[in-house]
Amino acid sequence: MGPEIYVDILGDALLLVIILVSAIILPSLAVGLTVAVFQAATSINEQTLSFLPRLIITLLSLIFGGHWLLQKIMDYTIRLISSIPSVIV
């Protein structure tokens, strides 16, 4: 029962954070890149044209993926709480 358990817990937490943030950020990144290419091709330099689609996609990804995101957090929390006896002993 050495520090390996704590390193595993921290590694799992960091992996979970990366997965959850990626699920929100990657769709926004794709839309932002598409809008940037469109703006470069048409020479339109409107700031709201790049901001609003990214905001809408981020909100939609939170709405549609919220259940999955919350389920991942709950699964990790349940695993963390159930591993307390092995960490204490």
C-alpha cells in the first residue's frame, strides 16, 4: 500500500478531466476552425461571427452530452469512495 495507489488515483482523475474537457472543447474547436476558414476566404472580419457559433456549439454539447459527462463523474466518484478501505489500510 505505497504511493502507487495515490498516483493511480491522481492519474485516473487527470484522465477523466482530459476526457470531459475534450468532449466540450473539440466540437467548439472544429466549428471555430470552420468559421475561421470561411472568414479568411470571404475577407469578413466580424468578431461575433466567430464567437456566436462556438458559444452555441459549446452549449449544445453541454446539453446533449451532459448526461454522459455527469455519469462519468459519478462513476469515478463511486470508484473513489469504494476504494477508501484499500487506501486507508
